[in-house]
Amino acid sequence: MSAALAPGEIVLGKATRTFRVRRDRSRTLKELVVRRGSGATHAAVQALREVSLRIAPGEAVGLVGRNGAGKSSTLACLAGIVPLDSGRAQCGGRVITLLELGAGFGPDFSGRENIYLNGALHGFGREEIAERIEDIVAFSELGEFIDLPVKVYSSGMFLRLGFSIAAHLDADVMLIDEILAVGDESFQRKCFARIAQRMEAGATLVLVSHDPGAIERVCRRVVVLDGGRVTFDGEVTEGLLHYHRLLGTEDGASRSSRPAGGGPALEVAELELLDADGHPRSAYRPGEALAVRMRLRARSEAERAVAALEVRSERGELCFRTDTALGTVEGEIEVSFEVPRLALLEGSYDVAVGAHAQDAPAGRLLDRLARLVVSRAEGGEGIADLRGSWTVAGRSTQEEALR
Amino acid sequence: MLRYRFLFEQMVRRELRQKYKGSALGVLWYLINPLVLMGAYALVFSVLLRVADIPDYPLFLLVGLIVWVFFAQALLAAAPSLVQNAALVRKVRFPREAIPASVATVQLITFLVMLAIATPVALAVRGTFEPALLLLVPIVALLFCFVLGLSLAVSVLHAHYRDVEPVLGAALLPWFFVTPIFLRVEDLPGVDDRQWLGDLLQWANPIAPFVDAVRQVLYAGSSPGAGHLAYIAVAGVMALGGGILLFRRMERDLAVML
């Protein structure tokens, strides 16, 4: 360990790591003796390419990116689990990792015994854990289950125990991967409150998640990784928009910076979601009418312009995409996409819009993002409202599944 | 290192629990195993074949067997231990040596329980207490160093080359038969006119001097020679040192390859 960092400080300096992916997973002694070919079974994957980051104590940083972008590798390198090929990765002070639910739990151990085991794995001693165990047990809400072997636990109970341990071990740095998505809403709220509390006490958080909602709740800063590189580092709303754009492009070749020449020929100046009465609103019930209204501004005459719109779920799945030809655009115009009957079910969605002239570079389609929250309704689950009706023994219920 | 003493203790507890599943019969079975082997071999070599003309032959056998069972079981359990704990290695940072070391330690505990049973039996059979018995402490400590070093080595080797465990399993059976457990090397009729073969069996097999030393102290109540003690001291220290070095060299990418 060179140059000592302040507790809670995190530094990645030109961190580089390549993984050799083998088509046939494990090596054997036989292979070592009987050398076949010249190692053509290797394929190299660059998980991190000279990634440099500096995170100050007390910061909460969200790490987002598509699958395979290098998020989990970054966390594993920060935690010191995976060594770097070159560069440096360091965390100041005590680090606690929550990378997988129940990693290192002894299945035959009770919840209470596992608290000691897990604390020990993170380098805490018996007394330090004994001081906190009652808080951990209380926070986990496991009640009598705390003295039963964890092999009888549900995944929700695993999460509660794992998070309770991590949140009470007063680490300077918390590295958390994806797992807050499990568990019920009320426990999640409690977790976020506890994280906020820990950060007030000066702890640093790095959170990997596919869920922009979770990132938005706790993080002020977002780092977007793509292809092992940092493609965005900054304020959270802008970062999530950038991430969204990445998801929208096939090859991920999107750039965070605007093309040279002072910006695109055509851009979305304003975006609003309007209800049936024309009032801006972001929360809707399934089945309601709404309109997506955008104001486009052309810097110069944009020929054969196209406006595009897409809706994605919180997890980034594409729910709907459409575009329309606008002809030649000059100055400012207003474009609306009207939805007579919202066919989405409960959840939080991202509505992204963009506009470009025909000769615009590909991969910069989406420009602006609005959040659409759909409330709960009776009659179905999932994301799409299929507007079906049930028929029993030839007798139609004459009822729409959802209103 | 001190910081992780508590971790080590917890890992040993976890191994013990997993191995014995909290049932009393579980522990008992591990103690019964060498006793059953002892009975079978005593029947074959002493009663049926009549090759073993050794007083208190079952005790003689038992002492050798518990050393061997400790050695073999520890290596067999340690070899797959890193692979079995892949989730832990990939997700938490801690000294990975703790995994094979805790597995070997659990075997040591079983071994110590067997010794605690065998020692009073040996004392009762001989009817005298020799101070040489105290040598058991350093001999067992060196034996543990030897087993621990090899456990570290086979666990990290198995993580890299997945056929280490089956190869080890296959090698242990012939290894058992060339180790002087049924008879002392000098009692073997085949080595009388072939001194080199006797020396080979006695000194080329590093576990043989350990078996012999424990047996001399516990069964015969006499001290092994200085050269013999020096051998096991060197073997114990070298195995541990080599095991640690190999582990350090090969553990780097464990989180990636498991």
C-alpha cells in the first residue's frame, strides 16, 4: 500500500484488467502434459481500460452501464478481490462489500452465528461484532428466525440479514452490487435511510445497479462505464440520461459530448408529459390518456428530420419505440405523441425522445428524458396491459381486465 | 494476521458444523472409522496371515492408522476446498489461506480426539509412563505443519488444475500400502537382504517418519533418534514454507478462475 488515503477515499488510477475467457472452463493436469495447439482457446476481454476515478469521503456514487460494461469488475478490483494488470485501485480505511447475497454464509449456522462469521470475514473481531449484534438483529426484522439455520431462510430474509450486517459494521467504504433490488418496499426504504445515515457519518458508497430509481435515491454522482471505459462522470440526472442513450444504441458508440461544430442541427429543447386536460404531470393510472409533447429547435434548416420516442422500464427493457418523419424543419416546432389509453402497468418508466436530421451520425438518437410513473391498478401484473377479458364456460364476464 | 484470528476460529467452527451437521453420531463416525480399519487389519495380518508378530498389535496398528487417516483425510478435504468456497472467494476479500487451513484444522481436531483416546490405552497397556511421551507435543505440531503445508498446496493446485483431487485420491491408496503402518520397515521380510529398499521405504516417503515417530513415542514409549527428529523437523518446516510460497504465487487470480 503506497500513499495512504484518508478513510473513505477511493482512488482508481489507470486501472486496467483483461480477463482471459476460456471456452472450456477449467484446466486440467492432462492438458498441461498433452499440449494441444497454441492456446487458441483464449479470448481476451478487456474489463477495465485505464479507468481513473477519485471519490471523496462521504460521496455516494452510482456505477451504471450495460451488461459487461465493467461495473462488477470495477467493484471487485476496488474491493481487492480481483488484482489489476496495471494501474492502482485503493480504498482508504475499512471496506465492506455486499456483492452477493449470502456469500460466505454457513448454511448450517443460525442467523446469529452467521453475523459473527460474516463480520469476521470483513476483518472485524468478536468484541466489535458483539457490540453491534443486537442492532443488526433488530434491523433485520428476522425475529425468531435469527436463531434458526439460514438454510431455511427465504431470499428476502437472506437479503435482510446480509444488508443488516453490512450496514452496521461501520465501514469507511461500502461497495454494493445490485442486491437492493430484492426485498419489499418498506425494507428498501429502511436500507436507503440507513445508507444515508452512514454517509452522514462520513462513509463512502459505491453502488452498482441497473435500477435508475435506486441510483437516483442515494447517489448525487453517476459514473457510466461502457466497454471498460468511463464514458460519463457527473451529476446524476444527466448521467442517467447518458446511460439511457447507451441502452438505446445498438453498438453503444454513443458519445456524451456533442459533435463538433457547436451542437447538432436539431435538438429537443423541451419535453413534457401532459394529461388529458393538458396539464403537465408525471404520475398516471393505467388506462389514462396522456401526451408526450416536445419542442424541437433546428439550428439551421434540417432536412428530412426524424423524431423518435422510446419507453423503457426501470430495468432498461425496451417497452415501446416509434419514430416519425418530420420533413424539413426550420426554427422551432412542436411535436406530440398522443397515447389515448396508457397500456402500461404499475412501475416507473423512462420516456426518452430525440430528433435528428437524416444525415446525423447514428447512435445519437435520444436527447431528453422524462420519468413516467404508473400507479397500481386491479386485475393484472407485469408491465403491459393486454386489455383482455376472461371467458368462463362460454359465458363472457363482460369485464375488461383493467380499467 | 492477528486481525484474522477470529475469522479463522469462525471458519473452523463453520467447517466443523458442516462436517458433523451438529449430530453426535457424525463425530462418532469419524472416530469409529480408524477403529474398524484397525480391527480388519489386525484380523488379516495377525490372525489370518500371521505375518505380524508384534505384541499388542491392534494398538500398534491403531497408532499408525490415526496418523495416516489424519494425513489422508486432510489432503482429500483440502484439495476441493477453494473450489467449494468459490462464492466466498469471488465476493469477499479475506486471506484465502483461511479456507484450506480451517479444513486441515478440523482434521487436526479429530486427530487430537483420537490421540486423547489412544494415549491412555497405550499407557494402560504398557503400565509405565515414560518422559519420552512428552515428545508427542512437538511431533504432532510438526506433523500439523507438514499436513497444513501440503493442504495449502493441493487446494491451490486443484483450483488451477481440476484433476488434482482425483489424482490425489488415486495416489493415496498405493501410498497407504507403502507406508509402514502394518509393520515397521525393519520387520519386513523382503528388506532383510536389500538395505536400500528399507531406506527407501523409511526415508523417501515423507509421511513414513511421522508415522514412525508417533508410534515410537506412543506405542513403544521411547524417543526417536536425533536424526529421525531432525528429519521430521525439516520436513514439517519445508512443507509449510513451500505450501505458503506456492499458495501466495498461485492465489492471485483465484477470484477470476473459480
